[in-house]
Amino acid sequence: MDAVNAKRQLTIKTGVVKRLTKEEKTYVKEADEQRQRIDKYIDDGKDEWHINKQKEVLQDCLRMIPDSQQRLAAAVEDLVSLLQSLADDADISSSEAATAAREAIDAAARAKETS
């Protein structure tokens, strides 16, 4: 793989990891907000139908979290593999693209710990 193509692949795969990290955080946040909304509906004495609909929305959110975590794990694994295969090339491994890739991997690991 030539240097230009390698950096391009790093940039693309880094973008995927960043996007999936953000997506996973969004689903977790949305589920938390939905739980709070359900609690508020219950406290306010809202109609049971509305509460049940909000519970359905919560279940949809909760179903998306494992899927997004699996896709993120696969993307991180792919990026780590690419970084390892390019480790021998000093120009690429010290490039901005490689640094951004390592930062994206670290951010994904931190997101996994907090979810």
C-alpha cells in the first residue's frame, strides 16, 4: 500500500470510528433521557397509553445500543489492524492521520468504559 493510499485509508477508518463513537454515545444519552421522560410521565400521572408508548421508544433505543457497540468494536479492530500493518513505515506512523487514528481509538475506549 503506498503512503497516500495508506493515509487515506487511515483517515476514512478514523472517521468511521469517530462517527460510531458519537452514535453510540447518542443512543446511550437518548435512552437515559427517555427513562427520565417516562419517570416524569409517571410522576405527572399521564395516561397509561402515553407511558407505554414512551416505554416502546425506550426499548427501541436500548435495542440499538448493542448493535452500535458491535459496529464500533469492529471498526476499532479494523483501524487497529491497519495501524499495526503500517507500524513499520515511520512516515505514516508519525503522521497526523496516524495520530488522529490513535486518538479516535482512545476516545472509543473511553466511551466504552462509560457506557
